[in-house]
Amino acid sequence: MASENKIVWVSKMIYLMCLLYISGRNAAQINYSIQEESKTGVIVGNIAKDLGFEPILLENRNLRIVAGTKQELFRVNHKDCALFVNQRIDREELCAKTNPCLIHLKAVIENPLEMHQVSVDIIDVNDNPPSFLDENYKLEILESAMIGARFQLETAHDPDIGSNNLQSYKLSQNLYFRLETEDMGDEGKIPVLILQKTLDREKSARHDLILTATDGGKPQKSATVNITIIVSDVNDNTPVCDKQKYTVTVKENAPEGTFLLRVNASDLDEGLNGDIEYSLRNKFRNGASEVFDLDSLTGELKIKGGLNFEERQVYELKILAADKGAVSLSTQCNVFVNVEDVNDNRPEIDVTSVSSHIPEDAPPGTVVALMGVTDLDSGINGKIVCSLPKDIPFDLKPSPDGNFYSLVTKEYIDKESKSSYDITLTAKDLGTPSLTSTRSIHVDVTDVNDNTPTFAQSPYTFYVVENNKPGIAVFSLSAVDIDEGENARVSYSIDRMNSDQTMTSFLSINEANGAVYSLKSFDFETTKKFQFHVLATDSGSPSLSSNVTVNVFILDQNDNVPVILYPVSANGSAEGVEEIPRNVNTGHLVTKVRAYDADIGYNGWLLFSLQEVSDHSLFGLDRYTGQIRTLRSFTETDEAQHKLIILVKDNGNVSLSATATVIVKVVEPKEAFAASDVKNTVKDEEENNVTLYLMITLGSVSVLFVISIIVLTVMQCSKSTDYSSKYLQDTNYDGTLCHSIQYRSGEKRYMLVGPRMSIGSTIVPGSNGNTLVIPDRRRRDSGEVRCIFNNNSYLYKIARVCIPGLVSCRISSNPNQTHLI
């Protein structure tokens, strides 16, 4: 199941990358058109179908429209993916005279992320009639005006464009005037009143006309203005502008009071009839009439309010130049103010979609966020370059038009190195000086299981005292996983497939904390060391694991009682009878008590002592060899039979002992010789049995010793140089019954000793009585041994450790030091 999920996930990622690649290189462009003033809810088009998708497939992909403006003119229906009108659309408010009037939208689709261009062309409808500035217009004309004189009338304004714009003027029927229309191109049509009959003030001092302005829409709309013509017989010259059209260009950041130009009109009349006064005739939306200031006497035009290129690029001003005659004559001067853009708008960063969590194993090229960048300035001031810091594993992929960017990963991300990123996106325009904007995106890296547990040591080495209590933890292991959560939760288990089944069957491990429990007591005499493997497995999916080798050495305890090998009676008890002639000399060897202890070291070092004897002056016992000898010659008064009870005990911390009974019979020389032959036969048979036991014991110990040496040699060869000297072969083996296992820790060498010790060994506190510290022979080889028993220190100078064929040794002392003989 995990493999199938992985295949599905990889397929989705490939599909997402393909879509993003396509959308980045060939982003779809959808064009729609709709009439202004359409009702709210009117459908513009179906985005899903036009993009080639079935609407039902986009229900869960969060299709939405990003306009990039404060007005949300359009919205999308998430069920059928239809784009519909969300609020009133006024083309004149959006685009003024610009044609075509295009609204640019961004269609964003998630899962995977896609972005497409949507353009909506707002088609003009005839929703605005022409309008005049005033309802009444007054014009004074001298009665001396010549036929054909031309008088420019107030123009009408129609915000619609094309055929819906102002098309014609019509003058009401009269005898004196006719109407002509001058087409000024982009400036529109201007009505001109032409005198076609000489005026006579005495006949008619006033003429009332109606001027009608009509657009070309269907149905047509019109507006009228009442024109009152006053006939005067003075001031018969009208002012004349020295230019038909004034044009000036100014930067949008020009300060208040900046001089633009001077309008100059002349009048051929004299006096007041020739004095000209200037005035602004324009009224604009949004208080634009407050933008300029005109000096009425000089005709100087200055900036009064702030200009904004992004709101308006051209101002068309109508300046009326009128003389001061009793019957004022006037003319209209046309002024065009072009606003030049400056770099006064910072780039805007619009993050349309962002994935705030990405897995650390996300492949390079994974899309993290989609964003659009805009700058209200134009030209080079509106060109934008985006960048990221260089020390992060992310990159920006621009769209072909440079207005959209995809934030993608450029390499694999390691959560263990850094778990989150605050990515600062910088957008900088190319104006002079350039302006910048920043946007911060926070991305968390989610953990995946990509790290195996690591043990604190490898391999582990533990020393366990034998006779441990079953069911109690004997040692513990620990491993750590640098992942997080379940991926870092480690459980422990014994690798029984690759371990010795005979030992691991008696071991269990706590899977939570790595504590190892023994289900039985260890016996040093049976098993001196063993090895097994432990697995540490995390809880990730899929889980990862590692193993470690555990070496366990069993430490000896004094748990074996000395065994009497001789004397042994027929019923198995430690009892024997020895006959000696009465005439033996002093120091005669009566017999030798032989014993064996299965423990090693001091636990197996046996000492002999007389626990009970009938005559202390007659017999003596060597405490190390177990030999019983006469201390003097027998006399006639000595008894014929003597009982000796010999105590044999080891040197463990808690000493264990056994006793043997020897009955010594003193006989006359002739009886001794007679009985000697019979006894020697029986004794030889018994000694042969004892010799057999000793050979078996010696053979067993030797085999164990050889096996230990072979195993330790193989371990040395298989380990690195750091551990090559950890287990060492005893180079001082003297061929006796002693055997040992040596190992090194730091600068100290340790030895596990068999029944006897080797030369140059030192017992240290905490060694459980059977671990000896071997001095470093490179620094000192004095032949001295310092032993610590019960917190007392003893210095031994070793002449010979063990006597071949014997189990115990004898120590004698002098006032200065103790010699081991």
C-alpha cells in the first residue's frame, strides 16, 4: 500500500510540474466583450469551457478571479465556472476616451496552480447625452458686423465614444444666422455661428436662438442651449488668439505655482474695447477645475493643485478671452496640458496563491507560490525586476510578459538543517531613481523520514556479573533519530535472526527505552561471553532502522565450593586412610590433599589448613600444596592412629570451603612393608582415577583457553586499529593449569584469570575480585604486584606464580614485603 501511495504522489507531482511548465510558457489568453451598464449577474463567458476544462472538474480547484484593482467588477460562479458582472460598469469612468477599454483579469486555478489571462473589452453604449456647460449662452454682436462674420459658440460635451459621441449641431430657424460645424479631429466638433444678413439694432436688438447638439447613438440623445444674441453698435472687433491651439507638457510631480504658458489674445479696438480679460470656462470631474490657476490680466496659466499621471494624462482647457467694451466681445483659446509620468509609484506585489508547507523531499522546481507584480507608472518607470536573497534554496520563474512569477524550489531542502524560511521577495522598477517593494512569505518545511536511528556507541560492550537475578535489566542501549515526531520515535528489538539463538532466547528488550532484561541467571562457568545484535527502528512510513553489535562478558563470582579430588573413599566422601611406618624420619610425606575450584582468579585460589588434628606436634600441612608431612619422628608413646581434618577454602570475598578427613595409621616397619604392596596396588588405581580427572579438567580448561584465544584473535582482525588492542592474548602463559583472558581499556590492561594469576597483575577496587590490572610493560616491568583486599593494599614481589600441577600457591612474608613463592 505504501508503494502504491508513493507512485500516486509522484504522478501528481509530475502532473503539477507539467501544468506549471505549460502555464509558465503558454499561459492561456481569453478575450471577452460586454456592454457597459450591463445588469449585475449577466454572464460574460464560461472560463472553464474556454480553457478546455469541464466545469465539474474545477469545482474543487478554487477557481477565482484576481482583478488587481479595488473594484471587483467581475466574479466567477464556482459551480459552472461562469464569469458574471458583479457591479455596475461605467466605461466612461474606467477608460474615459480610451478605446478599446480593456479590463485585465487573472484567472487562478489551484491543485495544481495555474494562472491565465482574461481580458474583457467594455463596449460603449449610448448612455450619456451631449451636455452644454450652461443652459443659456449670451453673445453680443455689433450691428456693424459684416455678413459672413463667424462667432464660435460654446461646444457640447459627450463622454461616449465612436458613433455614440457628439455628431452634429442644429440651429433653430432664423433669418440672420446660419450654423457651420468645424471638425477639430480629436478635439471634437465646434459650432460656429455665421452672420448671413446685416443686423439692424433699430429693428431688432435681440435674437433668441436654440442650439441643439445630437449624438449618433440608437436611439439618439440630444441637448439644447438657449443662445441670446444682443446687437450692439459699439466695439465691433473681437479678440483674436495668437495661436489656434496651445500645447504644454509638465511632469506630474511639478510643484504648486509652476508656470505652464501664457495665453495671448489681441483686440484691434482701443480703450476698454481693446482691453482683454481671460477666464477658464472648463469644469471637470473630481474637482479637476481646481488643478490650474489663470491670471485674468496676463493670461499666465499655472499649476494650482497636484497632478497625477495615473488618473489623467491630458487636460483640455477652454480659455475665454473677452474685451472690456460696453458690449463685450470674446473668443475662445484652446489649451492642451500633457502630463508626463515620473517614477512616483512603488511596485505592488500581489501573492495570489501560496503553499505554506512543503515536504523536505519535494523535488527541485516544486511551486511554492504564485504572485503578480504591477506598477502604476508607465514606460521604463513601470518595468519591474524581481529578486530573492542568494542564500536560500528557492528561485523565481517569470512569465513571458514579466508580470507574474512562480516561486519554486531550486534544490532539495533539509529540514534538519533549517525547518522554516522567511522568504523576502524584492520588486524593483527601472525608473530613475528606482523604487522597490518587498513582500515576505513564510514557508515551513515538513519532516519526512530520511534519517536512520544512530546508536550512542558501536559496538556496545557490557560486563555482567554471573548469578544475576532473572527479569531485572542488566544493561541498556540508546539510539537517537534527528527527525521529528513519529519519524524520530525509536523502538528497540533484538535481531534474533542474526544472533546466537541459544542466548537471545533468554533475552528481552524494552522496545521503548532499550533496557535489556535477562530471563535467566548467567553462569560464568558455562558461558563466559556472547554476542547479539539489536535493531533500532523509527516509526516513520516507511520506517528506517539500524543495528548494533552487543558484546557481553560474564564476570565470575565465588559461587563454586572447592571439590576434594583426593582423598576420596569408595562411597564418595572426602575421607582416606594412610599407613606409615613408625620409623619414618622428620619431613616424611604422609599424603597430599588435592582439590579443585571451578571459579577463577582469587575465587579459585585454594588454601589448605588443619582444622582438627590429634597431635599438633606430629603433623604439618603446607597451606598452598596440601602436603601433609611429619614434623618429628614417632616415639613409643605416640598413638598408633591419628585423625586429621583438613579445611580447603578459596580466596573469594565470601570464602567457600570443603573439608577432607585423613586417618593416619602408624604401623611397625614389617607390617608397613607387607601392607605396602596391597595398598600401593589400591592406591595406584585410585591415583590413576585422580590422574584421569585431572587430565580431563586440564584438557577442558585448555580447550576453552584455545577457543578464547582464537575468538579474540578473529575479533582483533575484524576491528579497526582503535580496537585492535582491546583483547590481548596472555603472553605470560607458563604452561601450568592457569589460564586468562586479557583486554585493554584506555591505558590499562585487564585480565580475567583462571585458577591462578599471572606475573605483573594488579587487582584494583571495583573489579569484583576477579579483574586484574596489568601494568603497561612499556613503562614499567618491576615484577611487583600490588593487590588490594578489603580496602588494604599489599605489595607482592613475584618469584613464581604457580607450581605446575598444583592448584594453590604459598606465600611467605618478611618485615618489608611479601614474597609469592
